[in-house]
Amino acid sequence: MADPVSWLLIEKGWEVVDASGAGLGKVDEVLGDHETDIWDGLTVDGDYVAAERVGEIVEGRITLKA
């Protein structure tokens, strides 16, 4: 199993899955302020996903909470 990473490392194209592992799409954009380390969320295939909905971030994959 991969080690969790910071939101600052998320890149466009990373896979996004729900809590059961079903694919939801790919990251379009990471929304936040890198200088102040305040993360708002992401867009996944054009849809906004709030940072509060993210459960785990590992390199290349983001898992949302149930």
C-alpha cells in the first residue's frame, strides 16, 4: 500500500475513486493556495469536489470519504 501524500503533490490526471474504489474520473484542477497551505478542493471531470470530501491521497490516486 502506498504512503499518503500532501494535497500539494496532487497533479492533473490523477485517478479519483469513491470509498468503495469505484472510479469517478480524473483530476482536472487543484484548487487552493500553495503559499498559505489552504486547500479548497479539486475539479474532477469538470465537477467540484470539496477538500472535506477527500479521505486519502496517495501518489496518483485520491479516495473520497463514504
